[in-house]
Amino acid sequence: MAEHSEEDQATQFAQRIENLLQGVLGANDDLYTAAPEGRRVRGGGTSYVIRQLCEKGIPINSAGECILKLSYTFHCSCRQPDAWLQVDKSSIMLTGEPEHIPLLRYDYVRSPSSDIPAAHLNVYGSNDMASRLMLTCYGGKRTRNRRKEYVEKGAFPTFSSLHFPVGGDRLRPGLEDILQMAIYEFHIDVEPDWEITLNDSRAEYRSRQIKALVREFPDLAYEALIEIGCDLTEKPERSGRDDRPSMLIRY
């Protein structure tokens, strides 16, 4: 049972994103994240949309020059009153600047209407072999649809239309992973203590996902605790290892 209202949870979620971005990219005269926008949904209830404040994306600099823009949208709701807020749909995208060319996009759809993975990655680039395979392989519905589009519209299948699965509902990447990838791969400008902020945020995100998994699969949690000899009448101690970072924050 959630301790806060649906609206309060949405506000806290938006604030967590804002804290992450300010701690990694630096304080800004304007906010990075817009206030949650409530929308009535069919059948009653409210969906909250949380997105970046700047419509064209958040500028990300390297050596003071804008090289990327970050865009994100999260559609959130509660299944029932007093329940925990859940993400129903999300999209996180990086574009290369100043041409505003898409590089990659992480998407998540809790209830997909087709056979695409619920959580998936699209990479924008050219790969002739992938295009040929998508066009010539037989048997699948998606392949048939691609061939039909090509014949009727001349729409050649591109590498960016491939959907790479990335962990499903509970194990999908977070905004923290996209930020750290940009830090390591593109050497973007960050705050001195960016890693502390990012790891704290990642640990919170993964802790929430683990708790959600346990609520969904209490039998597996029980079996795992019994296997390591836990006394279930009291809270077990978390085991740790000194030779590697905690799995809650590991990149």
C-alpha cells in the first residue's frame, strides 16, 4: 500500500529525475523536468506525463559545446487508489547536435499491442546486412509487413526499425544508464560529484524494481531466502562483497 497519493508520487518521480540531472549535468537557471501533467484516461483514473521541460531536448555539452540533446517522456499511473505509481510507457532518446540526428532511443510499453519487446532499444544507423535480412527472411508477421511496405510504398527497412530487447518490465535500463553511457563514450561535461549522484539514483531505481519483483513473485523471494539459510522471523542482513561494486549501482 502506497503512503502517498498518486499525484504526490508523480511529483516525487519528477523530482527524482530533476535531482539526478542537476547532480550530473549541473544546476541550471531553468528546471530540466516539467511538472507532471495529469490526464484523465478511459475508464476513469489519471495518467501523469513527465517529460523534459525544453520541448527540443536538454542540451548536453562536451568542452562547453552542445553535442547531444536528451529527451524523455514517462507516462505513469496507479492500478487502483492507494497503489504504487507504475510506468505504463516511457521513451528516452539521445540526438546528435547541431543536426538533431537521432542516435538511440530506449522505449518501454507495459502492454504492447504488437510483437515488439515491452522494453527495447532502437539504434539509428546504417547496416546493409540487417536491412537485407529484414527484407528477405520469410515466415514472420513483421517480415511479411516489411515486404508488403517495400512492394507497395518502396519503404526500405532500416536498421533503426530493429527492436533490441533490454530486460523486460523489471530489468530494463534507467535514465542513469543512458547518462553514464554519454559520460563514458562522449566525454560530456559533468559535475565533480556526478558519480555519487548517479549511483544514488540508480540504487533507488533498482531497489524499487527489486521490491516490485518481490511483490509479484513472493514465492521466489521466499525460496531464495530459505536457500541461504535465513531466519524469516527477522529481517535478514544483506551480504556484500569487497571486490566489486554493489549490484545496485554497477554500470
